[in-house]
Amino acid sequence: MNYRHAFHAGNFADCMKHALLVWLLRAMQRKPAGVMVLDTHAGIGRYDLETGPAQRTGEWRDGIARLLAAPSGALAEYLGLVRSLGLYPGSPALVLEMLRPQDRLVCCELHPEDHATLKRGFGRHATVHKRDAWEALGGLLPPAERRALVLIDPPYETEDEFERLMEGLKLGVSRFRSGVFAAWYPIKHRAPVRAFHQALRDSGIRDVVTAELWLRPPLDAARLNGCGLAVINPPFGFEAAAGEMLAALSAVLGELDGGCAVERICDE
Ligand SMILES: C[S@@+](CC[C@H](N)C(=O)[O-])C[C@H]1O[C@@H](n2cnc3c(N)ncnc32)[C@H](O)[C@@H]1O
């Protein structure tokens, strides 16, 4: 496990994922019944961008720094949370801040050091497992609440990560059909993304929408040119809201030939 999220915190991909995550959880909280948020690849929870790994790469300067300097109404809740939380909030920190008394957060993080940091910072308010995400999708679902938002945010360190994601989604949905699953994926070039969309169509999973942002056309397999979030069972209004948020992200973060799209991949 070589990937350390601290080098990439606050970059454009984090901003896209976190803005959509905030919307998804708020949408689920329209109903009073409690929600379990399962963060299968949680990272360390919060990140100091001014020192350490993030300062070394500087990726956040072309991500959250630009969004905070040119705030858009479509991203207001996410940016408000980032401003109020001080250190850049990873997914656990954003979710924890949004939880109501009836909701709960369950995190998995397999890297020993990152797990220890996450447990130290969040263990009092969330359940923090040192547990393999792909196994946890079977073991921790369905939740007692019968309502869950499952964020799946793998590091894509290995060639087969899209295949593992597909297997994870199939397992998760087989354990809990009505869960809202949000899976982040990188867009380097088009072929793997097309294959992933096709695998979703072939899987028999229903009600899937993808939201994608690309900073530049995805033609160079060696660069992270964009990213996507595949959402299974999206709450009402997701397609319209995602379209507005992606357009706002693209306007500030994208290059001239960048773009975004929201696409229904599988019917309800
Ligand atoms: C992209 S980062 C997560 C960022 C986090 N979700 C956020 O938005 O702030 C992916 C994390 O998954 C962890 N990881 C990698 N493989 C894992 C696995 N099989 N099970 C659980 N965690 C894993 C890595 O150590 C890394 O911290």
C-alpha cells in the first residue's frame, strides 16, 4: 500500500467527490430516519495543506484554493464546511460535521499509520475499522437502520481496481439493494471508463447515474485528466444538482477544452 492521500488532499478530484458527497448526504437527511454512512476507504480524515505532503505537491492550489477564491452558489454548502472546519476535511470530517443524532459514521482504513491517525482523530465519534474495504462491503451491510450512504473511494494503485470496484459494488448491492452507493473513479483516458460503464450496464444493477468532470480531454493515459462518481440509487434531484455542481467546478478548475457530464447508465 503505497498510496497516501495526504499528497493529494484538496485537489480537483477531492473537491468534486466531496461536493457531491455533501449533497448526497443532505438529500438523504430530508427524511428523519437515521442513516449509516459507510466510508470504505476513509484516509486520515483531515489534512493540513500548508505543511507536509500536500504542501510538497501543491495539488490543492489548483483545487480547493481556486474554489475558495471564486465561490459558486452551487458549491456553497461544501465550501462553507471547508471554511468552517479549518484543516482540509476529508470525507470522514465532512460527514461527521453533517451527522444528526440519529445518524452514524463507520470508516474502514487499511493502511496501518493512516488507520492509527484516523482512529486517534475520529474514534470517539465514529466507528473506525482497520479492515479491508472489499470485505467490509459484505460484512457491514445491511445496516440496522436500513438506510445507508456508502462511499467507495479506492486509490487505484493496481491495474485491476475497476474490476475490484465492480465486484465490490455487486457484493454491496446484493447485501443491501436499497443503499445509496457512491463510487469514485479516475478518468485518464476513455477506454477504461467506457469498459466500466459497460460493466455497470451488464451487471444487472439498476438505477445508476454517473457524474464526470474532466479538466482536459482524457487522451493521456499517464495523467489524471478527470474523475467520476458513479451513484447507485441516487436521491431525487441528483442529476440536476450534480449538473450544476460540475458546471461550477469546471468553470473554475477546467482548462478551455475541459468539460463535464451527468449520464444515466442504468434505468431505475
Ligand atoms: C483516496 S484515499 C481516501 C480519501 C478519503 N475517502 C477522503 O475523501 O478523504 C484511499 C484510502 O484507501 C486506503 N486503502 C487502500 N486500499 C484499501 C482497502 N483495501 N481497504 C481499506 N482501505 C484501503 C488507502 O490507505 C487510502 O487512505
